[in-house]
Amino acid sequence: MRELVVLIFAVLHSFFLTAQTDEIKNKIDAKGRKQGYWEKMDEKSGKLKYKGNFKDNKPTGEFTFYYESGKTKSIVNHLDNKISRAVIYYESGKVMSAGKYISQKKDSVWTHYDESGWVSLRETYVNDLLEGKVSVYYHTGKTEETFTYKAGKKSGEWQKFYESGMTMSKGNYKNNYLSGEVTHYRQNGQREKTEYYLSGLLHGPMNYIDENGKTVSTSYFLKGKQLEGKELEDFLKKQKENKETPNVKKDEKKNTTDGKKDNGQQKTNSTVTKSNTGKTNGKK
């Protein structure tokens, strides 16, 4: 009998605690502002999406976000009304990335990790846009690739490296696309190939260079299309008569390729995406 009473008391106590918790969470004041402790449920799955506290509709303190599995997706600590720091996790529980938000927008240096714990990428943000140098790393910690960003777009020098540290390829981006001359190197530092781009499309001569530094073959491209057969013959004939070659700088100024097919060649405009899946930006 005593055990039954104890059991009933425990059930009633749990019920009243739950009811009390439900009464104090997810509150909105007379001005429509979120106040106090909140739990947000996913509309589709019904699973807990995040939990944390608000003051006058602004997040404060620690917020925890969850995967549908219930595992932690990210933890965001709001240090004041503007600055917060976030750690984002793989579903395995290992750290995916870490960085800072200002007014809930990415800012300053963000560091990304692979699931083995190695640093895979470092990038800098200003007002939620990539700005400055972005570095991609090998597992050894040596630099694999570097980009330069301006206002969220690739702009400026690009380099790719062998794990030895020697340059593999280098060129420049303009408005998010490879532009101008790109040079590829052998592991000993000798040039192996040069090619030219216009808005991410091969445009101009592609030269293959042997180990003695001599050009052994050349292909020609016009706005992404390789010239072959009669088209190539006509072009070479015109080149011989007028000493013309595709002029990348000139064509950049009068580029009319926008909105047209790329003749089968994809534009080279891929953005850095290593360890970027499932990022949480702390926005509520």
C-alpha cells in the first residue's frame, strides 16, 4: 500500500513539474516579443530543433540546436546583444567548425575540421560575406589551396599546392570566375601547361610544355569551345594572315557571353565547400 502511494505521488509530482515547465516556456509579451526559455519544435518531424532563452526577442546565453536524431548540431553562446560564438558539430559529435557571429552574421575567422579532427579550411567573414584569404589544408597541416575573396566573391590570386609545398597551379579570379592566364607546374617547379580563361571559360591558346621548357603542342579555345577541324583551320589561317590570337583582356571588356550557352564546358566558379555541410548560423 505504501509503495502504491509513493508511486502515485511520484507520478503526480512529475505531472505538475511538466505542467509548470510548459507554463513558463515559449512566452510572448504584450509587445509580441519572445521572453524567457524557449523550445522550438521542427514543424515536419515534431522533434526538438533548438532550446535557449530570449530577452526582448533577442537570444541570450547558450542556445543548443539539434539534428533530427536528437544529437547536438551546434551550440551558440550569445555573449552580448551583438556578439556570439558558435561551435558546430557533425552528427558523430565531433567538431565541424567554430567561429563568431556579429548581429547573427558570420564575422572574423572561421575554422573548419574534418571528422578526423584535422583543420581542413580557414576563412574570414565580414558581415556574413567571405572577405580576404581562404586557405584549404592537407591532413599534414600544409596548405593545399588558397583563394582571395572580396564581398563574398572570388577575386584576385588563386594558388594550388603540392603537399611538398611547391606550386601546382596558379591564376586569378574575377567576379567569382577564373580569368586570364592560368599556369600549371610539375612537382619540380617547371611549367607544364598554360591556358587562358574568360569569365570561367577556356579562351585562347592552351600550351603544353616539355621538361626542356619547349612548347610541344597548342590547342585553341574560343569562349569555352575547342576549335577543331575546318573551324581550327580557318582560325589558324586568319591568325597567320592577321597575326591574331584570342585577346583575353580585350574580350573581357566586351564580353557578350552572359546568358549564353557555355558550349558544353562548365564555368569554373566552384566555391569552397569542405566541411561545410549542415552549418548552423545561429539565426532563430
